[in-house]
Amino acid sequence: SNDFRNYGEMNCFIEGFLQILVAGQMQIIENLQERRALLEQAALHIQNDAWLVQDETKKNLMLIFEQGRLFDDYEEGFTQSMLQHYLPNDPKLRLRRSLDELEAAGYIRRIKQRPITYVSMWV
């Protein structure tokens, strides 16, 4: 049975291994579909928020925060420089002002001072 020409034992192992891989991939697909649906709900909620719709920067910031909450390890939050990287067309002053206004309105919260880091308050 230890002969190198004996492939029968290997087939059983490979079939079991592939079944594990397929089950894991199906679980990942289900998880991503669920998170995608939640992101679509969040985007709709943002689009229907009368205050956010008035300002494209605030709206984009909240979309970034929600994507981070749903798809990333969100406990670390977003620094101003990270957000500037995601929104390169927005001047720094506008971005900072929008973050301050979102914080004052309770949409986001500051979790760290240096560097200034924010997380979403939406759940």
C-alpha cells in the first residue's frame, strides 16, 4: 500500500480536501452576499438622508465608513490621511470640516487623537 504507484488512497484524500475547499468557498460567497446587501441598504439610507445628500463629501465619507464597517477590520477606524487618500479630489480643509460636522451631528465619533481617527456611529 506504500508503493508510489498506488493512487487509490490519494484520490480519497483529494476528494475530501476539495469538499472542504468548496464548503469554505460557499461560506465566503454567502458572507459576501450578505454584506453586499447590508452595504446596499446603507447606501440607500445615506441617499435618503436629507442632511447628507446636501454635501457630496459627507455622503462619500459615510459610504467609506460603512464599507469599512462591513468589509474591513473596522476597530481601527479611519485616519484623516486615509480618508484623504480615498477622496483625493476633496481639499484637506473641506474634508476636515466635513469630518467635524459629521462628528458634531453624531454620525461618526473620534476614537483617537494622534493621529485623529474616526469610526461610524451607524449600526
